[in-house]
Amino acid sequence: MNKNEDKQKALAALAEALKYTRVGSVITSIEVSESGDAALVYHKSGDGTIKAMSVNIIGDSALGAIMDVCKALSN
């Protein structure tokens, strides 16, 4: 992996950008799991509780992780 790549920072920036979209307005944060195999997308559910959606990012570059999270959110 390129030393300039940082999935956590890239996904945190994505979470901030998504707050300005309809689908992302409920996202509170996106974090990389301890194992590094998943992006955990934290969002407010209808009852106000925070829930997590796990997105597989095994072997992804930072850009690949962003693309996989966006794809999961669009489904």
C-alpha cells in the first residue's frame, strides 16, 4: 500500500461529504474495523438509535474502499 494512503481518513472525509446528500444525511461516521476488513458505516435509524452497516473492504485501496461504501449505500 502507498504510504500516503489512509483508508480511515479517506472514509472520514467521505462521511463528511455524504452529510450533504439525501442518502448520507443520517450518517454519523464511517470507520475502518480493527481487522481492516470492513468499513463500519454508522447511521441514525428511524427511532434515533445509532446502527452500523458493515461494508467489505478487504484488500481495497482507499479509493476502492470509498467506491465500495458508495455502492453499498446506493443499493
